[in-house]
Amino acid sequence: MAHGQITHIELPADDTARAQRFYGELFGWQFRAMEGLDGYFLFNAGTAEIGGAVGERGKSMPDKARMYVEADSIDALLPRVPELGGEVLIAKTEIPGQGWYAVINDSEGTELGLYEALPR
């Protein structure tokens, strides 16, 4: 994936079965449980390299929808966030076997996730 590409979307749900049914029937998304994270269901959105998950609100994911943006280096981006009027909400955090993520508010208060994959 390229720097700046949206890579993952999380959609909070109070009832994950209901949400999977809604998105599955509306868009044809198919879900699979993520090993090691109860209540978190992955999906792919079409043929592009973008996917996401539906998870239990406030348990396996945040209370509101979160979009993740691919980053070449989270370490390089985080210091720039406050300089540009944003705020770092969650520092760089490891996702074992996958890479790292961080969460920021942009200058308008919109929450975004950053994702950096392990080197290939």
C-alpha cells in the first residue's frame, strides 16, 4: 500500500451480528472473526486493498467509527500532529505480527488511526 492510502475502517456496533447482517446484505461484505480478539470481525470492501472490521462498541473497538491511514513511519508523523493543530490520542502501539498503529485527532477534531505495517 502507498503512503496516505486508507487501509482499514472500524465500525462500532452495539450488536455485531446485526451490523454484519446489515453490511453483508447491503454491500455483500463477508466477515470473519479475528483470532485473539473476541467480538472483532474483519471484512474486505471489494477488490481494493482496503478492509475493515465490525466490533463491539467500547469493548473490541472505540465508540465511534475510525478510519486508518497508511503511514510510512508513524514515528515521523506523530511529532507533526500537534504542530499542525491536532492531538495524539494513542501513541504508537504494536499490533503483534502486523505492525503498529496510533490514533490522532486532526485539526478539526476528527479522529483518525494511523497504520504502519511491518517491513516486508
